[in-house]
Amino acid sequence: MPRPGFLMALCLAVGLGAGAAFDRWASMTFVPSDAVSDFRLMSESWNTIQRYYVDRAAVKPRTLTYGAISGMVDALGDTGHSAFLSPGMVKQLSVAESGRLKGIGVQVDLKQGHVVIVAPIDNSPAQRAGLRSGEIILSVNGRDIAGLPLSRVVGRISGPVGTSVTLAILDPQTHHVRNVTLVRAMIQLHNVTWQRLPGTKIADVRIAAFNTGVDRDLRQALREIQQQQLRGLILDLRNNPGGVLEEAVAVASQFLTRGNVLLIRDANGKTTPMPVRAGGLAPEPPLAVLINGGTASAAEIVAGALRDAHRAELIGATTFGTGTVLKEFPLADASALMLAVQEWLTPDGHSFWHKGITPQISVALPPDATPLVPSAERDMTADELQSSKDKQLRRALEWVATQIGNGNAGSDQTVKPPAQAGSRAHDAR
């Protein structure tokens, strides 16, 4: 049986398309009695637009319907999570979770009426062009996007591989506006990359997103790190937009031995723990976790779990603040509602929804700096690393090195394989 939220959205999509017949729709049992006047108001608005709006070419029933649904979801205030997805966006989400994506490679969301960049995707045209978390998109191909539903903005940015799109980008810190032209491409997503930092016994492990298979890729990386007998870890979750909940639980469990990864609270206030899974590969080496304003969703779960367990030091800037469990509700035309149906809490019961997770060590990245990634570190010297503009990574390196120097990463605390390989009860891959 469809959930109540799905019925309301379906009724809106169909009922608005037959505005003159509103009274007949309103009399049906699936319209709540206390919502009849609200549906009549929407019907009146629809009919007024149809009759009087001067730009007749803009009066497209499906566009109006999508705009109405988007506005309804946006009114919930779950910025960065609950959303309406057009059929094209549903397909794109499915492809992204499988590790492939086409476009410019940027996650956007509505925040205080602006289309804000949550995070550029690693190895994407957006990342190469220097787009940064927190920047605001003002126009697409010279057309102002103020007031447009997010689905329409994404539609304007999307397009065939090999074609170009020009965005006007506002830096909210400097108030500088620049035009950036990007060529859409097929993007191969690499969930996990890592690199031994030059001149150290410390590995920089980058998780770009929590797509399907990230735990498998992380375990492979940790085995390689163990073979090189490295003694400390930096886990880079900056500009990680999140992904699959199960992958987040599995990833956090690689660094923990007991306790919970998170708590899940439903609409009735019932709290269900999600326990740590046995068999983690790296429960002991000193660990610093890099976070910033583009760290969201599943990435925040991992950061919160490691902080509450006193397993890692969080370094960087406060995270995005996406703290709810999404459920997809398919609609009749292959579009969908992604709605928050449960709230995530850290193991100690702290909510980070709309607030984010604050690092123990706050380090701002200079405005002209781009976070280093393992592929860029591969050919760097130790001196080049120390002189880089990535102050967050440098601070994490300093912290982990200090822990090693204090004897917290002796020769018996390198990354180790589990006592019994393949014994993870919850690992089905």
C-alpha cells in the first residue's frame, strides 16, 4: 500500500492537471478532509495561470506540476535531502550509484532560495574547473535561474556528453562573480583512492562518495596500506555528498570494534541502533578525518561515529547537515519523491540535521585553495606537500604524526587484516 506522502503527491500531480474538476477530486477518500481548502487553492492558482498568464509558451502543464511538487517538498525545510526528482534525475541517480555519471559532475541544492553547490565530484569537469562547495549558481547559459525549482535548474545544466554549458558562479565570501564554461562528460566515479604521503608513514585515503561497493574498495585499499606497513591514516571525506546508508555503516566499522555507528529515530520517537560490524581492518592506527561544508549525509554518519567513539580527530570545517533517512516514492510518470522518513543521530544521540558536525580542530581552507586528492599527491615531494595551500590536510598530517611520535602507532599498530578473513557476518559482497 502506498504511503500517505505518496498519495498526496500523486493527487497533486493528477489533480492539478484537471483543475476545473477539482471538486470531484476533492470528494475522493484519498484527499484528507482538512486539506480540501488547500487543494482548492492550488486549483484556483492553476486555472488563473492557465487563463491569464501572458507568456503562453511558458504555460506547460507538466512543468507547472513539477514546479508545484518541488515547492511542496522544499517547504518541508529538509534542505539537501528530501527532494522531487524528475524522470531524468531518477535515472541519473541510479547511474551515479552504480559508479558512472554523465554531465559536469556537481551536486547542487536549494539553500535560502539560492542554488548552492554542495560538492563537485572527483575527476569531474566541475572539479577541474575549480567549482567549490558553497558557491552559488546565478545563471545557466546566460539565463537567470532565480526562483526556479531545482529540477528545472538541473535540467538546464544537464545535456549530452560533449556539449558545453556556461554557469555564472558567485563566491559568497568575496562576492565575486565569474563565468565558467564546462564541457559535459562521462564521469567514471572512483569511490576510494589512496596515496602514501611523501616523506611519511601515513596514508591519505579519499572516499569521494558512498556509492555501492565503497566498503569493498576501502577494504582493498586498507589491505594495500597494511602491506606497506604504514602507521597512520587520514580519511578525507571533504566534498563527499554521501550515498548508501549500508555502505556508511560498513565503512565506519572498518575503524571500530564495538558500539554503534548511528541511531535511527522514526516519526514516533522510537530509536533503533545500527551496531558496528565485526572484522574491521584498521581499528588501531591514529586516524584523522577531514570534513568540510560539502561533507554530507552518509559521510556525516561516518564522521559522527568516529568522533563519538573517540577513534578519530575531525579536522576542517562544519559539515553540511544532512541528517535524515531517505525513502524513494516512485510517481506515475517515473519521477519520484525522495522523502526523509527517519532521522539519523550520532551514537551519543546528537542530531546533526540542519546543524552539521563541528570538527574538534577547525581549519579554514584559503579561498584560492583546492583540497588535495591522492592522484595529485602521487608526484609531489615532501617539501611540495608542506608548502601546499591545503592547510586542512597539512594540519591532519601534523596531528597524525604527533600521535605516532607519542607512541600511539607503534610497530604493532599498523593496519592489520582481521583475525579471520571473511568472517564479517554482514558482508555479502
